Amino acid sequence: MVLHISFRDPEETNRPKLGITVTKKFGRAHERNRFKRMVREAFRTQQHKLAANCIVHVFPGHAFFEATLVDLQQELLVLMGVL
């Protein structure tokens, strides 16, 4: 999984934002939708640990097919530098 984190003016918003980019190269529609659902859930459960002006943009990797939600949550935290 590739993660890009950027920051914006703190006065613009009071919570982190998430962006997900999944191309057709990743797989069929149901695989892309599963990835997006899992990333959204992982982000939702961990967003309180992020800065309010944080923008997180996620791109899938091929190792995702074997990943569970717990694996994805841990990887997001590690990639974001929280752990």
C-alpha cells in the first residue's frame, strides 16, 4: 500500500480527510470496492490519532488481497508514523 500524507491550513477544517485511488489494474469492481471499504473503516477507527489538518491519500498494493482489517489498520498507523 502506498500512502501520501499532506497538511493544509488548520483554519480550513477541524478533522482529517481521506482520499482513495484504485485503478482497474488493481482488479475487478468487487475487489476495488472491498479495498475502499476496508481502508475507510481503518481510517474511521484511527482518525482520532491524526492531526486535524491531515490529508491521507491511499493507493493499493498487490499484497492487500491477503490482508485483514486489523492488518490494514496497523499498516495505516505505521505508514502515518503514529506507531
